[in-house]
Amino acid sequence: MRKQDLDLSIISDPKNVYYFTGIPTMPVLSLVYSACLPTFLLVFRDDKTALLVSQRDAKIAGDNFDGDVVTYVNYDLRQHIIAYPDFVAKQLKKLLSKRGSRIYRVGVESWNISHTSLRALRQSSPVEFYDLSKSILRMRATKDPDELIAIRESCDLSDFAYSIAKSASIQGRSEIEVYGIVQQVLIKKVGSYQFFAGDFVSGERSLAMGGPPTSRCLNNGETFILDLWLTTRGYWSDTCRTFVVGGRPTATQMQVLELLKRAMAAGEEKLRPETSGREVYKAVFDVIATAGLGDRFPHHAGHGIGLDDQEPPFFIPASDEVLTDGMVCTLEPGVYIPEVGGLRIEHDYLITQGRAERLTSYPVDL
């Protein structure tokens, strides 16, 4: 804000409001519903702050936010039962008008803020807008200690999920049944709702690299890719293992797995500060290409994780994003061969003290 001489910054993405305040204003079970209950974090030039939230979130905001908390009615039989953005924009306009001082230069998240909110701001004064979206995304790339605690918990849950999934992946059982078994055990372990999704693709479906679980039944000898996504307090783990149904991989499947392990090890060597995303990708790709299977590795070699399952840095040929201490990322080499099946492995890592700390430990064995 000081660099761009801003009078005000308005944070409107619920994930970024959570990032800056630690206050979860969006329901765990429904991101769609949260879009009907906008939240705004306002940071003024004089370091004063305000949080505009629905009455539903008034208590958690009041208990945890040090600045001013301003609420709007999100459910009122005399007016509305959903507070749509046009109504909330009027509340935002009222909040700013009560402050009194003129506001001319405003930072907003152009990727998220609604047109009706921008219009309301313009009606208050001749405002000049500056985009904060990429700046906040760069800030989020380096994780704070509390964020790392949540990510580590998600990684531990991921390791636990694979221990259940492997024993559940037997001939005759469907992909969706395996998913359901793991989800049920996770909920019992956590003691409440637990977000759990990912790729569950077996047999010929594994050649497509990913997709949700279906009623397709597993058969002995085929590969079963499980790319699992879990969250803890909004923070993700993203890992992948490939199982061979029946537990008896062929010699060729074992050779491919060993190739993927070597590719992952090469990527791990590059997970150091000042290394670019393209260098990490190249290290992984070159191992696979040297084995003559470069055309069978059609996707990225990994990416950052945090409040999103995929965020910078991205390990692709075009990436000039540079690794720094505090980043959390994945490595996920994969090879997809019709007569062998699709195979992919993935670990999560923290860049710390100039090296890569592996956060996930469940074996990548078939």
C-alpha cells in the first residue's frame, strides 16, 4: 500500500480474508453459498482496519478481529433471505461514507470483487483502482508457521488415507466404493466433516491421468491411480500413489515405478531457493525422456499448495517463478502406457533452510 500510495485496500476473496485475519467466513460444506454472503476486509492508509461481514459471522469476527466489525443482515423475512452482492455493496458504501475522509486510490482484487461493488465505490468519490490479486498470490506462496501446522496435518491425513485405500483396493470393488470406504474412515478419525476428493482412475481410465471415482470395478493386475486431496482448516495436501490391484505388479510396471522414483529424486535435488520452476520441471522430465518415455509424461512436474490445491510456483517448461524458503510444493512424475497402465507418484515438500523437507511418508510402492 505504501509503495503504491494507496488510501485503502479492499480484500474480497473469502480465502484471502481468511489468510489475513484467520477468520473463516465461508461455510466448510458450500463455497457456492458463501458467494451469496460477501465479506470485505478494509485496510486504510492510517493502518486502521474494518471487517464487513454478515450477521452469521458476527460472533467469530467480533471474538477474533482487532479492528472494527461492521455487520449486515443476511437473513430477514421483511427484506431478503439471501444478501446478494448488490445489497452488500450498499453496506460497503455506507461504511466508507461514515469514515469521512476522502478516498482516491484503492487497491482491489480484480480477480474477485464484483462489478456492483466497484460501482458503489465510484459513486462515493472519483476512485482510481489498483489490482492487488497477483501481489497477494505472491505473499501466499511463502507459508507462515500456523499455515505449515495445518498443511502438515493434511499431509498426515493423506498418509493415513492411503493406508486405508490400499487394503480397500481389491478385485471386484468399484472405484467409488474405495472412495466411500476411505471417506467414512477419515470422518471417524477426524470426528467431523472432512473434505476428501481426488483422482480415482483404474485400468484404461488410468491412461486419462485423472478423474473422479466411478462405478468401474477393479481387476487384478491393473493400475489404480489415487491422487488424494485433503484439507485442514482450509490448507491442502495433494499427493498421489499408484496401486496394482492384487498386489502383484509386472516386471514392466516395476521398471516404470523405479523410473518415476528416479525422476522424483532428480526433482528433489532442484527443490532449493533460487531454482526456477522450469529447472525443476526439466530435471524431472529429462530422467523420463532419457528412458524414451518423454512423450508419455504430458503434464506438469508439480506445483505449490496452500489455500488452493494448485498455486505458484508451477513446475512447467515456461515457469520463471523462483523457489524460496517457506514455500510448499509437490512433485508428481507420471507415465501412461496403454499396455502397462497409468502410473503416477506424488509427495509434498517444504522448502526450508535451503533444502527440501518431505512432508508425506506413505510408501510409493505398487
